Amino acid sequence: MQAHSSIALKIARSFERSVDSQADLLQEILLQWWRSIPRYPAGAPAAPWLYRVSLHVALTWQRRESRRSRLIDHHAIFSELVATIAQPRAGYVAGVDLADLYSAIRQLRPTERALIVMHLDGLSYEEIAATSGISVNAVGSRLTRARDHLEKLLKSSYHYGAI
């Protein structure tokens, strides 16, 4: 699991803004990895399975936080992302600061966010399909729309060129 810890970190950074919230979500993801080990399909590749578990935790976390924020007066001060993670695929986000990229990714819908994170991590369409439970063709079309949406967000918010 330690070899794939960057998966959990990327998901946490994509779903939460503040460093404290990222740390809490990361802890939840790692705890769920540990609890899910007995259900790991023998012989299956680890990364897609860990993405599936991580995304499930993150989406559940987001729904719970959304409900909680409606019930309480939420005045959080968000801090900037400080640490760096593995660089995205070369040329994909040329000229975009990593913190700006994560900020734009957080503005995507949860399903778009999940697809973009897996794509940036180099998963094939087949692996993304297996992880997300949608067809390979659906991955292609949804990922195209998600990339277009991300590009628009980056262009409008950060005045960067095309990605």
C-alpha cells in the first residue's frame, strides 16, 4: 500500500481545499484501504482497485461534508497547498502551477474530478473503466468533456494557454 500512497494523496487534494481537510480525508482513505484488504481480488492490479476504494471514500466524504456545511455556519480559512506530488504527464498542463491545477480540478463535478485525476496519473481508459464502472467508450467521451471543462476553468481563472 505504501507504494501507492500517492493515489490517496491525489484524491484528497482533488476533493478538499484546506491542508487540514486533506489530511482528514487522506486518513479516512488509508483507513478504508486497510479495512478493505480482505476484499481485494487476488491477482488484480492494485492501482485501479485502490482508486475505486479512494474515490468511494472521497465521494462519501463530500456528501457528508456538504450536509454538515448546510447545518453549521462554516467559516473556514483555506490555506495554500504547500507540498508537491508527482508531476502530471509531460505536456498536459504545461505552464500551469500545480496548486492552480488542483484548484481548477476541485471546481469540476465529482465524476469529472475522478476521471481527470486517474487520467493525469496515467491510468489507461480500460483501467479507468474498470475502476469507475463505466464503459471504455463512456470514459473517452466523459474524459473529453472533463478536459474541455478543466481547460475552460484554467483559461478563465488563471489566464493560461491551452492545456
